[in-house]
Amino acid sequence: MKWNFGDNRFSCVVVSLIIAIPSLAYTFYLPALPAMAKSLGFSPSVAKLSMTFLMMTAMASLLVIGPLSDRYGRKPVLIIGLLINIVACLILSQMDSLQMLLIGKGVQGIGLATCFAVANPMIRDVMDGAGAMRMMAMSAAVYIGATVLGPTVGAHIYDRYGWSMQFYIEAAYSLILVLVFVPFLPETLPVEKRKSKSTWIAQYLDLFKEAQNRQLLIQGAVVNGAFAVYMTSSAFLYMHYFGLSSLAFGYLYGIKCFLQFLASIATGKLVEHYPVESLMLISYRLLLCSCLVLLASVYIWPESLVAWFIPVSVLLIVNGCFCTSNRIAVVYLNPDRAGVANSGQIFLHLMCDTLGSGLVAVFYDSSQNVAALMTAVLLLSWVISSVLMPLFSGQKSIEK
């Protein structure tokens, strides 16, 4: 049965709450990370590896979870993932060593991968046309909105109660979903539409055989890697390099993510009137130009917070439009394998996130290095899409 936001607001709200979990896992503990490293006796660069470890386990899990949700349905896979996230948060709340931090984040990667894997496919299962695109844009906006609240609220929680409370709150959020919301959520993938024959490897190979899928997936992933450089380095850059407090960092990080939130909302409106690929192409070109402006600014004024903050804010607005339209396109073009398409996309995103985080572990010490890394990764995406795989050449338009 098809539903839309007007007919089933509850289901739409639950899907939006689900997609917020991965964002909280990434950002909620960021303000506490420098102090966490100092208290537990390991270096800041090692502390940042917890983010890398989270991404690696999420990557590995996604490759399996997407096909599982196509075969066994979205709801049972979702419930298991939420329970795993609760266990991970409880482990992290009792953390007293680097080993527990890495184990906890590793287990949490499985839980957040499940939320990533099922949210957009649930929308695509039951919605068509502009309504599906608008709802997927809304879910992207909620994800970014959680990114806005994550470091800001996390900074307040850490300053008042310590990092254990941060993880207790994450566990409680997942528990409320399991007990109160998910039981009333309908299964969106009926038995007759589930995949039962081909292996998960074959499903991913079929996905990548299509040229348009390859273009969308690779370009979106590499661009995402550029912004992983910013996200992973942000706490240390603002607090160590620019000398801001954890609360000030939380507010600045939240402001910039709020700009992305607005961009995602705007994209949800624009896809009703303009082709998704046109929105991606325009926003992608603006990304390249904005990143070059950022690079020039930080080299002219290397210690100026304003010279960093303003160009990055513009960059994040444009990225909100690009990433939202890219994610919509991948899932919308593959309605019969939405779980595999969504998981394959996020797997590539996380792979590039991991590479970006690894680079930051070496080069996070100045705004110049971070801007140079972001620019280099974006230019790499341009080489891949414009030289190796001409963007959208001869491809059909995505109809609304």
C-alpha cells in the first residue's frame, strides 16, 4: 500500500527519527573527544581514530545489511540494529580505556549502519514521484538537523554531566524508538517484492553495471570524503588551533550544520520543479569554486577565524544541496533494489569518510592543511567524474 506524508504522518516521523541516529553517533561525542583523550591517556590523533573505527565497522556491516533488508524486510532488520546500538552505547558509557572506546564504537557502527540501510529504502518502498523525492530530502534534512544538535547539545551534556551521560542519552533514544515507535511502524516491503535468489555480491555487481549508478555513487562518495576531512578535524581545529571553548565549538559547528539543514529543505522543494541531475551539476561546480575560495582565504589570513568560518559556511550550504540531490537520485533510480542501492551508496561514502579521517590524523594541525586536503579531494572527484567518467553523458533524466 502506498502512503504519503499526509496519509501517514506517523510513519514519516519515525523514519526521520531513525535517520537521526547515525548523525548522533558521529557528532554527539565530538566536543568531549579532546578531554576524553587527555583523561584516558592517549593522544588526540589516536582519539580521532575512534571515528575511523566507527566508519570501518559501519562499512563492513552495510554490505550485508542492505541485501538482508531486501530479503527479509525492513522492520526486523531495523529492530536488531537499534538493539545493537543500545548495547554499544552502554559499553561506551563505562569506557575507561582506548580499547573500550574502539570496541564500543565498532559495535555502534553495526547499529548505525542498520539505520542508514533501511530509512531511505522504506520511503522508496511506499512512495513515488515528487513525493518520494521530497520525503527523502526531508530525511536528509533531519540527518543534518541532528548533526546541528549533536555537538551543541553534546557540549552542554559533557560540561555538566561528563561523557557517560552522552552515551546514556543515545541509548535511551534508541530504546524509546524500539519500545514506543517501531512496533507501530508498518512493514514497507511486502513478501512478494523481496529478493530471494541472487546473492548479495551479485546484487552489488548488477548495481554497478549501470553507468549512471557508477557516476552517481563514485562522485557522491568522493565529495563526501572531502567533508569528512572537515568533520573529523573540526573539534581539534576550533579548540586547539583557534582556541575556542567546547561550548563555542558546539555552537559554531551547529550553525554551519543548520545551514546545510536549510539547504536540504530547499532541495526538497527544488526537486519538485527541476531535474535532480541539474541540481547536482550546478551545486557540484559551486562546491569546487567555494573550496578554492576557502583555500585562498586561509593562506592569506592563516590565523583568522572569520577567514575560515565564512567560506566554510558557504561550502556547507552548497554541499547540503549536492549531497541531498545525490542521495535522492541513487535510491529513486533503483526502486526494485533500494536496500542494495542505498547501502552501496553509504558504503562508498563511509569508505571515503574513513580515508578522509585517516588523512586528518596526520594533517589536522592548521586551517591551511585542512583546507588543502578538502580542495585536493574535491578536485579528485572532478577528475574522476569529468575526465574518467563524463558526468551524465547520454543518461536519461530522472522523472518526477
